[in-house]
Amino acid sequence: MKQLVVTERVCLIGHVLSLVFGLAGLLLVLPNPQFIAQLPSIGQQLFGLSMANGGVVYIVLGAIAVALYAYRTLGWQNLLGFMLPAIFLSLGSELLGTSTGFPFGHYSYLSGLGYKIAGLVPFTIPLSWFYLGFSTYVLARSGLEAKGMNGWSAKIGGIAIGALLLTAWDFVLDPAMSQAAYPFWAFQDVGEFFGMPYRNITGWLGTGLVFMTVATVFWRSPDLPLKRSQLMTPLVIYLVNFAFGALITIAQLDVRFWIPTAISIIVGVVPAITLWWSAGADEVTVRDPEITPFQLL
């Protein structure tokens, strides 16, 4: 089990460092081509390779970190019960969206996020739905159950709040990835909400609600008795991914985009931290802090 913990932490650290490196490249290096020109040829090749594949690396590392975390704390059945609906239902939603315009509006993916499934959706996109969706769902369920909610009230609340937190992240992600200087996808529809179609927001919320509902049906345990120390991985995943999109949005877009950024902080970041805090501290100190009740199942 300790090897899993080490591997999870290595992947989580790699995920964070990849995001930091990506930010540095997008905000500092690419806007200053003279810096790149001064690099030796091998340095230019390595920089080009890293920028071309950096999106793939940080998403894959994030997905591995969350998968290991889910297996370690909740067991393989709950991991698969969430991961499979999240990946396949979000992929179906993305394939439908890129081919018909429903439910997100008409858009298409550019380069930089890896091999495209059916030539439309990068394979990394469903992975990002999984690891962010799992993180928001676990934070929501744990926080609500710590406040005394249980049964279907906690499940429905976890689905609703988890999907809302996931959608709040998109308020900074979409402007950063579609309207900044170096985009990864592009909308063909007129964006009524700061360049995003309104149905993109409802599409995000609906997709999250659908796969979280299906995952809840397959959830093996009745509740989520996770405390703050056990929720650090989901919280870190959510906050660093939010910061990635928010910093690009603030740095490369005009001051109007402070509005969706502020909304996402109010609707996403503040509730996420509040839910994490509500989960409470560990009640019992044990020799191995990595052991959880689900490891005994």
C-alpha cells in the first residue's frame, strides 16, 4: 500500500509541476520568441516537444494520481464504478458535441491535447472529466455527510454540488483554452457569455449530473467517511487546475474576464474549500495515516 501512496504522490507532484511548466511556457516563454531563438537547437527541439505534449502529460498524470487515490481510499469497485461512467459518458457527450453541436454548442479541438478519438476528441479530454469530476464529487459527498446528511439526500446533494463545482471550473477553463493567445479548442457559435455559448454551461452541468448520477448508482458503500487529511488529493487537484485556467484567463484576456473568474471563485473554489473543511479532522490518530476503512473491505 505504501508503494501506491508513493506513486500517487509522485504523479500528483508531476501533475502540479506540469501545470506550472505549462503556465510558464504559455505566459512567459511563447510571448517572448527572442528567448526561444537564443536556445541551442537541442533546447528548441526539447521546448517544442514539451509544449506540444505538455497538455497530454499533465492530464495523464492527474488521472493516474486520482485513480490511485480512489483505489487506495475507496477500493477498486468504487474506482471503476465512477471512472467508467465518467470516461465513457463524457466521451459520448464530447463526440456528440463536436459532431452535432449538442450539448455544448458547435466547437472543435485544435492540437496539443493528444490523439483524437474518431478524429474529433482528444483521448485526454474524458480523462480530465474523470479526475476533476471525481474530485468534486468526493469533496461534495464528504462535506455533506460530515454535516449529518445521509442516504439519498447526501447522494443527490453530492451529485448536484459536485456537478456545480465541475461547471464552475469551466468558467475559467474555457476562456483560457479557447480565447487566449494559444488556444486548444475553438467555438464556432457566437459566445453570449464571455465568448462561451450559454448551452456550453448547461452542457457541462448536464454532463456532470449524468455521469455522477450513474456513478452514484454503482457506489458500493453507503457513505463517504473521509476526513480533511484524506481529502487533500481531491482538493489539490481542483485548486491547481482552477488556478491554471484562472491565471491564463487573467493574464491574457481583458478585464471583462475577471467577472467569470470571480463567479467561478464564488461558485467553485469557496464551496470546495468549505466542503473540505467541513469534513473535519481525523478523530483517531493511527500509526499508518494511509489506512482507511475502505482498505478493509
